[in-house]
Amino acid sequence: MLIPIILSGGAGTRLWPVSREAHPKPFMRIAGGKSLLTQTFDRALAVSNHMAPLIVTNRDYYFLSRDDLAAQDVQGRYLLEPSGRNTTPAIAMAALWAYSQKKDACLLVMPADHLIKDTPTFYAAVQQAQILARDGYLVLFGVRPTGPETGFGYIEMGSAVTPYANDVARFVEKPNAVTAAQYLAQGNYVWNSGMFCFTAETIIQALQEHHPKLMDAARAVWAETKIDGNKMDLPDSFNALENISIDYAVMEKAHNIAVIPGNFDWSDIGAWSAVADACSADSQGNTVSGDNIIIDSRNTHIENNDRLVAAIGLDDLLIIDTPDALLVAHKSKSQEVKQVVSQLKASQHAAHKHHKTVSRPWGTYTVLEESPGFKIKRIVVRPGASLSLQMHHHRSEHWVVVTGVAEVQNGEQLIVLNANQSTYIPAGSKHRLSNLGETDLSLIEVQCGHYLGEDDIVRFDDVYGRV
């Protein structure tokens, strides 16, 4: 039994403004139209004989993940974290779950936001890794360097364990350019991909040996975990587990580790320059997505969806255009985009967290216009879905139905609205909006009040468990 474990977390700050805190990197659509999460899920199914993967992710990303996979007619199993605590707690909890299913289960751990197109070669490496894992090894997947990359950690390979794997001489942090070039020339260094293969029993034993305090705490967390079908909700006691990576906690201490130097293509899509490398280029090296005109430009990446972008006389630039934010940067500075996010967070600017269109379990809302005293939204509710029963202290709302059929609970009233009909929700009134139809319900909401923050919501009942 090979169980894929997909680690789906991280903000992807270097990929702003497409990746944001509330809609992070795994949900970006790159190289094929599917999100990185869905591409990883498909790859996991292909190499595990269709064993449904376990997705370890934040509670806040459950509905995004579920809907993203449902759009491709697939569904996974979920282990939901109340907060991100790095890879060791995530792997510990996944291993405890897998061990409860089958003691000799073999786990394939993969980040949700990597890109691998050569699935057959990756599959061959996984088959080799399983053999080593069954022999008691903690197996890492290395990637043979294609250049002197300074953005990755490296693994120095030692003596051969099998014809296709080596033991690990040491782990190396991200090197400078000169050192990276030396590693490339020596030939016995591989990139650390952050993917692993081991049995549940072996990783649990290793965690107990090298990080017993964390493992004991993880067992206590698992004992409190609520299981509801394919969803396991970790209790808030998970937040007390140490925030530490599996490399530091186990891999750099254990002796039963091996690395397979994979020959498959791989990218961690760690910056916009990596996104550009994953796209097909024209004769001048330009890569584009969206409606663009490029004149006399070279090695420039343009990504946009909502409007035409024209570029003239550019070299080695990144242009990422979204409805509410525009990034223009030199390709050599792609790793520094995270500094923009840091400044946005420091100033409490909403663009670090949300897009103009925000996903919710029931559908989406888009802020069309906002000024002091009012905000205008377009709200789309999926068939059969409903918002929570809620109330606002500081704002009133006017709803105008554009398409579909709305059931509105407004105080003690329950009314049905069709297209071109409206209602008024005064501040302090309990209300709920539901879609009774078989197609999307679309309406325009006008908010009025002295405070229009999204945190002015008191929930009394919610089918999505957000009370």
C-alpha cells in the first residue's frame, strides 16, 4: 500500500500578486490549466495505483481544496491543521493516521506546489524508493542540478546503497553562486526536492528517537482528532507542536537515510522566473499568458487575465497584472517579491491576503467599488448553497438580484426574490441568503455604514462550521 501525502500550505510570497495568503500558491494554475494542487493530486494517483491521497492543509483552505478538486471530478482525504507548524508536525500527524490504517503502509510525501511533467520517470523513482522504504530507509528524492542554482538546498551524495541510490554525506543550505557552480562541476550534489518516501512505522520510530517530545505531543493531538468521513480536524492543541522542518528534526540526524538522484524534470515554482521557465517561449524568449501585444522585447514574462497588456522594448522583465495589483520586476529580482508582501502586511494593506474576488465555501464575492461610507459587491452563490445566518453591527445592506432565485431570511421574514427584485437588510438584523435554484445566484450588494470591514460579522448558524 502506497499512500500519497500531499502537504498543501505556505503563502508563496514570491509569487504575489497571484499567490496571496487567502488564496496561496497551490491554487495557482500553471502549465496546463490545472492548479498546482490538482496536478500534484493527479500525479499522486498515477504513481499510487489510484490510492486516494491524504491532503494535509490548513482549515481555512479546506473548501478551496475541495472545490478545486471537485472541478476535476476527484476528491481526496483531508487532515486539517488549525495553523501551519512546518513539515515535521504535518508528517507526524499523517504518519499516525496512516499507521492506524495499516501498520506497514508506505508513505510518499509530496508538496502540493511543485511541478513535475515527466510522470513516467518520476514513477520509476517512486518504485525504487518503495523498495528502500520497505527495507527500513528514510528515502529522499534528489534532483540532478541543471545549473548553479542558489535558491535550493543541496544534498551531498555519499557511497552507493543500491545501483540507483546513495547514502547522504551531508545537507547543505542554499549556497552562493560560486559554491553552487562547484557543486554542479563535482557531480555528486543534488537539489533537495522536499519529497520523501518511508513507511509509517519507520518515520514514527525516527521521530520518537530524534524528537521524542514532539512525537509524544503529536500522539496526544491524534487522540483528540475529530474524524468526519474523509475529513479529519486536528484540535487546537496542535498549535503547541514545535515549528520545525523534517530535515532539521530527523533527516540530518538519522543514519538510515538514502537519496535517489532523480532524472525527472522538477521545479518548486519558487518565483516568477520559475513560472516563466515552465511556459513555452517565443523566438525571442518571451512567455505570455492572457491578452498581450509584445514588440521588440526579449526574455520577458507577462501574465494577465482581465485586460490587454502591451509591452515595447523590454528585456528580462516580469509583468504580472491582476485586477487589483500590478507587479513589474526584473527577472534577476524575482526572489525579492516577498519584500513587497512584507511591506503590504506591515501597512495592513488587504492586497497581501485577498484578491479582488474572494472565494467562500458558498461561492465568491467581488468588490466592485469602495469608498468611505459605502462598498459595492457582486455576490455569486452556487446552487444549493447558503451564507451563514449572520448579523452586522455597523452596516446595512441592499441586495438586488441579477440572475437566479434567492431565498432571504431577514429578521422574522422569509422571502423569495427573482431577478430585478431587491430587499434591504438593516444593521442589527439577523439575515441569511440561500440559492434555491439549479444555476448560480448573482446579486449586487450595496453596503452602507461607518465601518465596512469583513470582520463585522456575527454568525449564529452556518452549514460550513464557521460559527
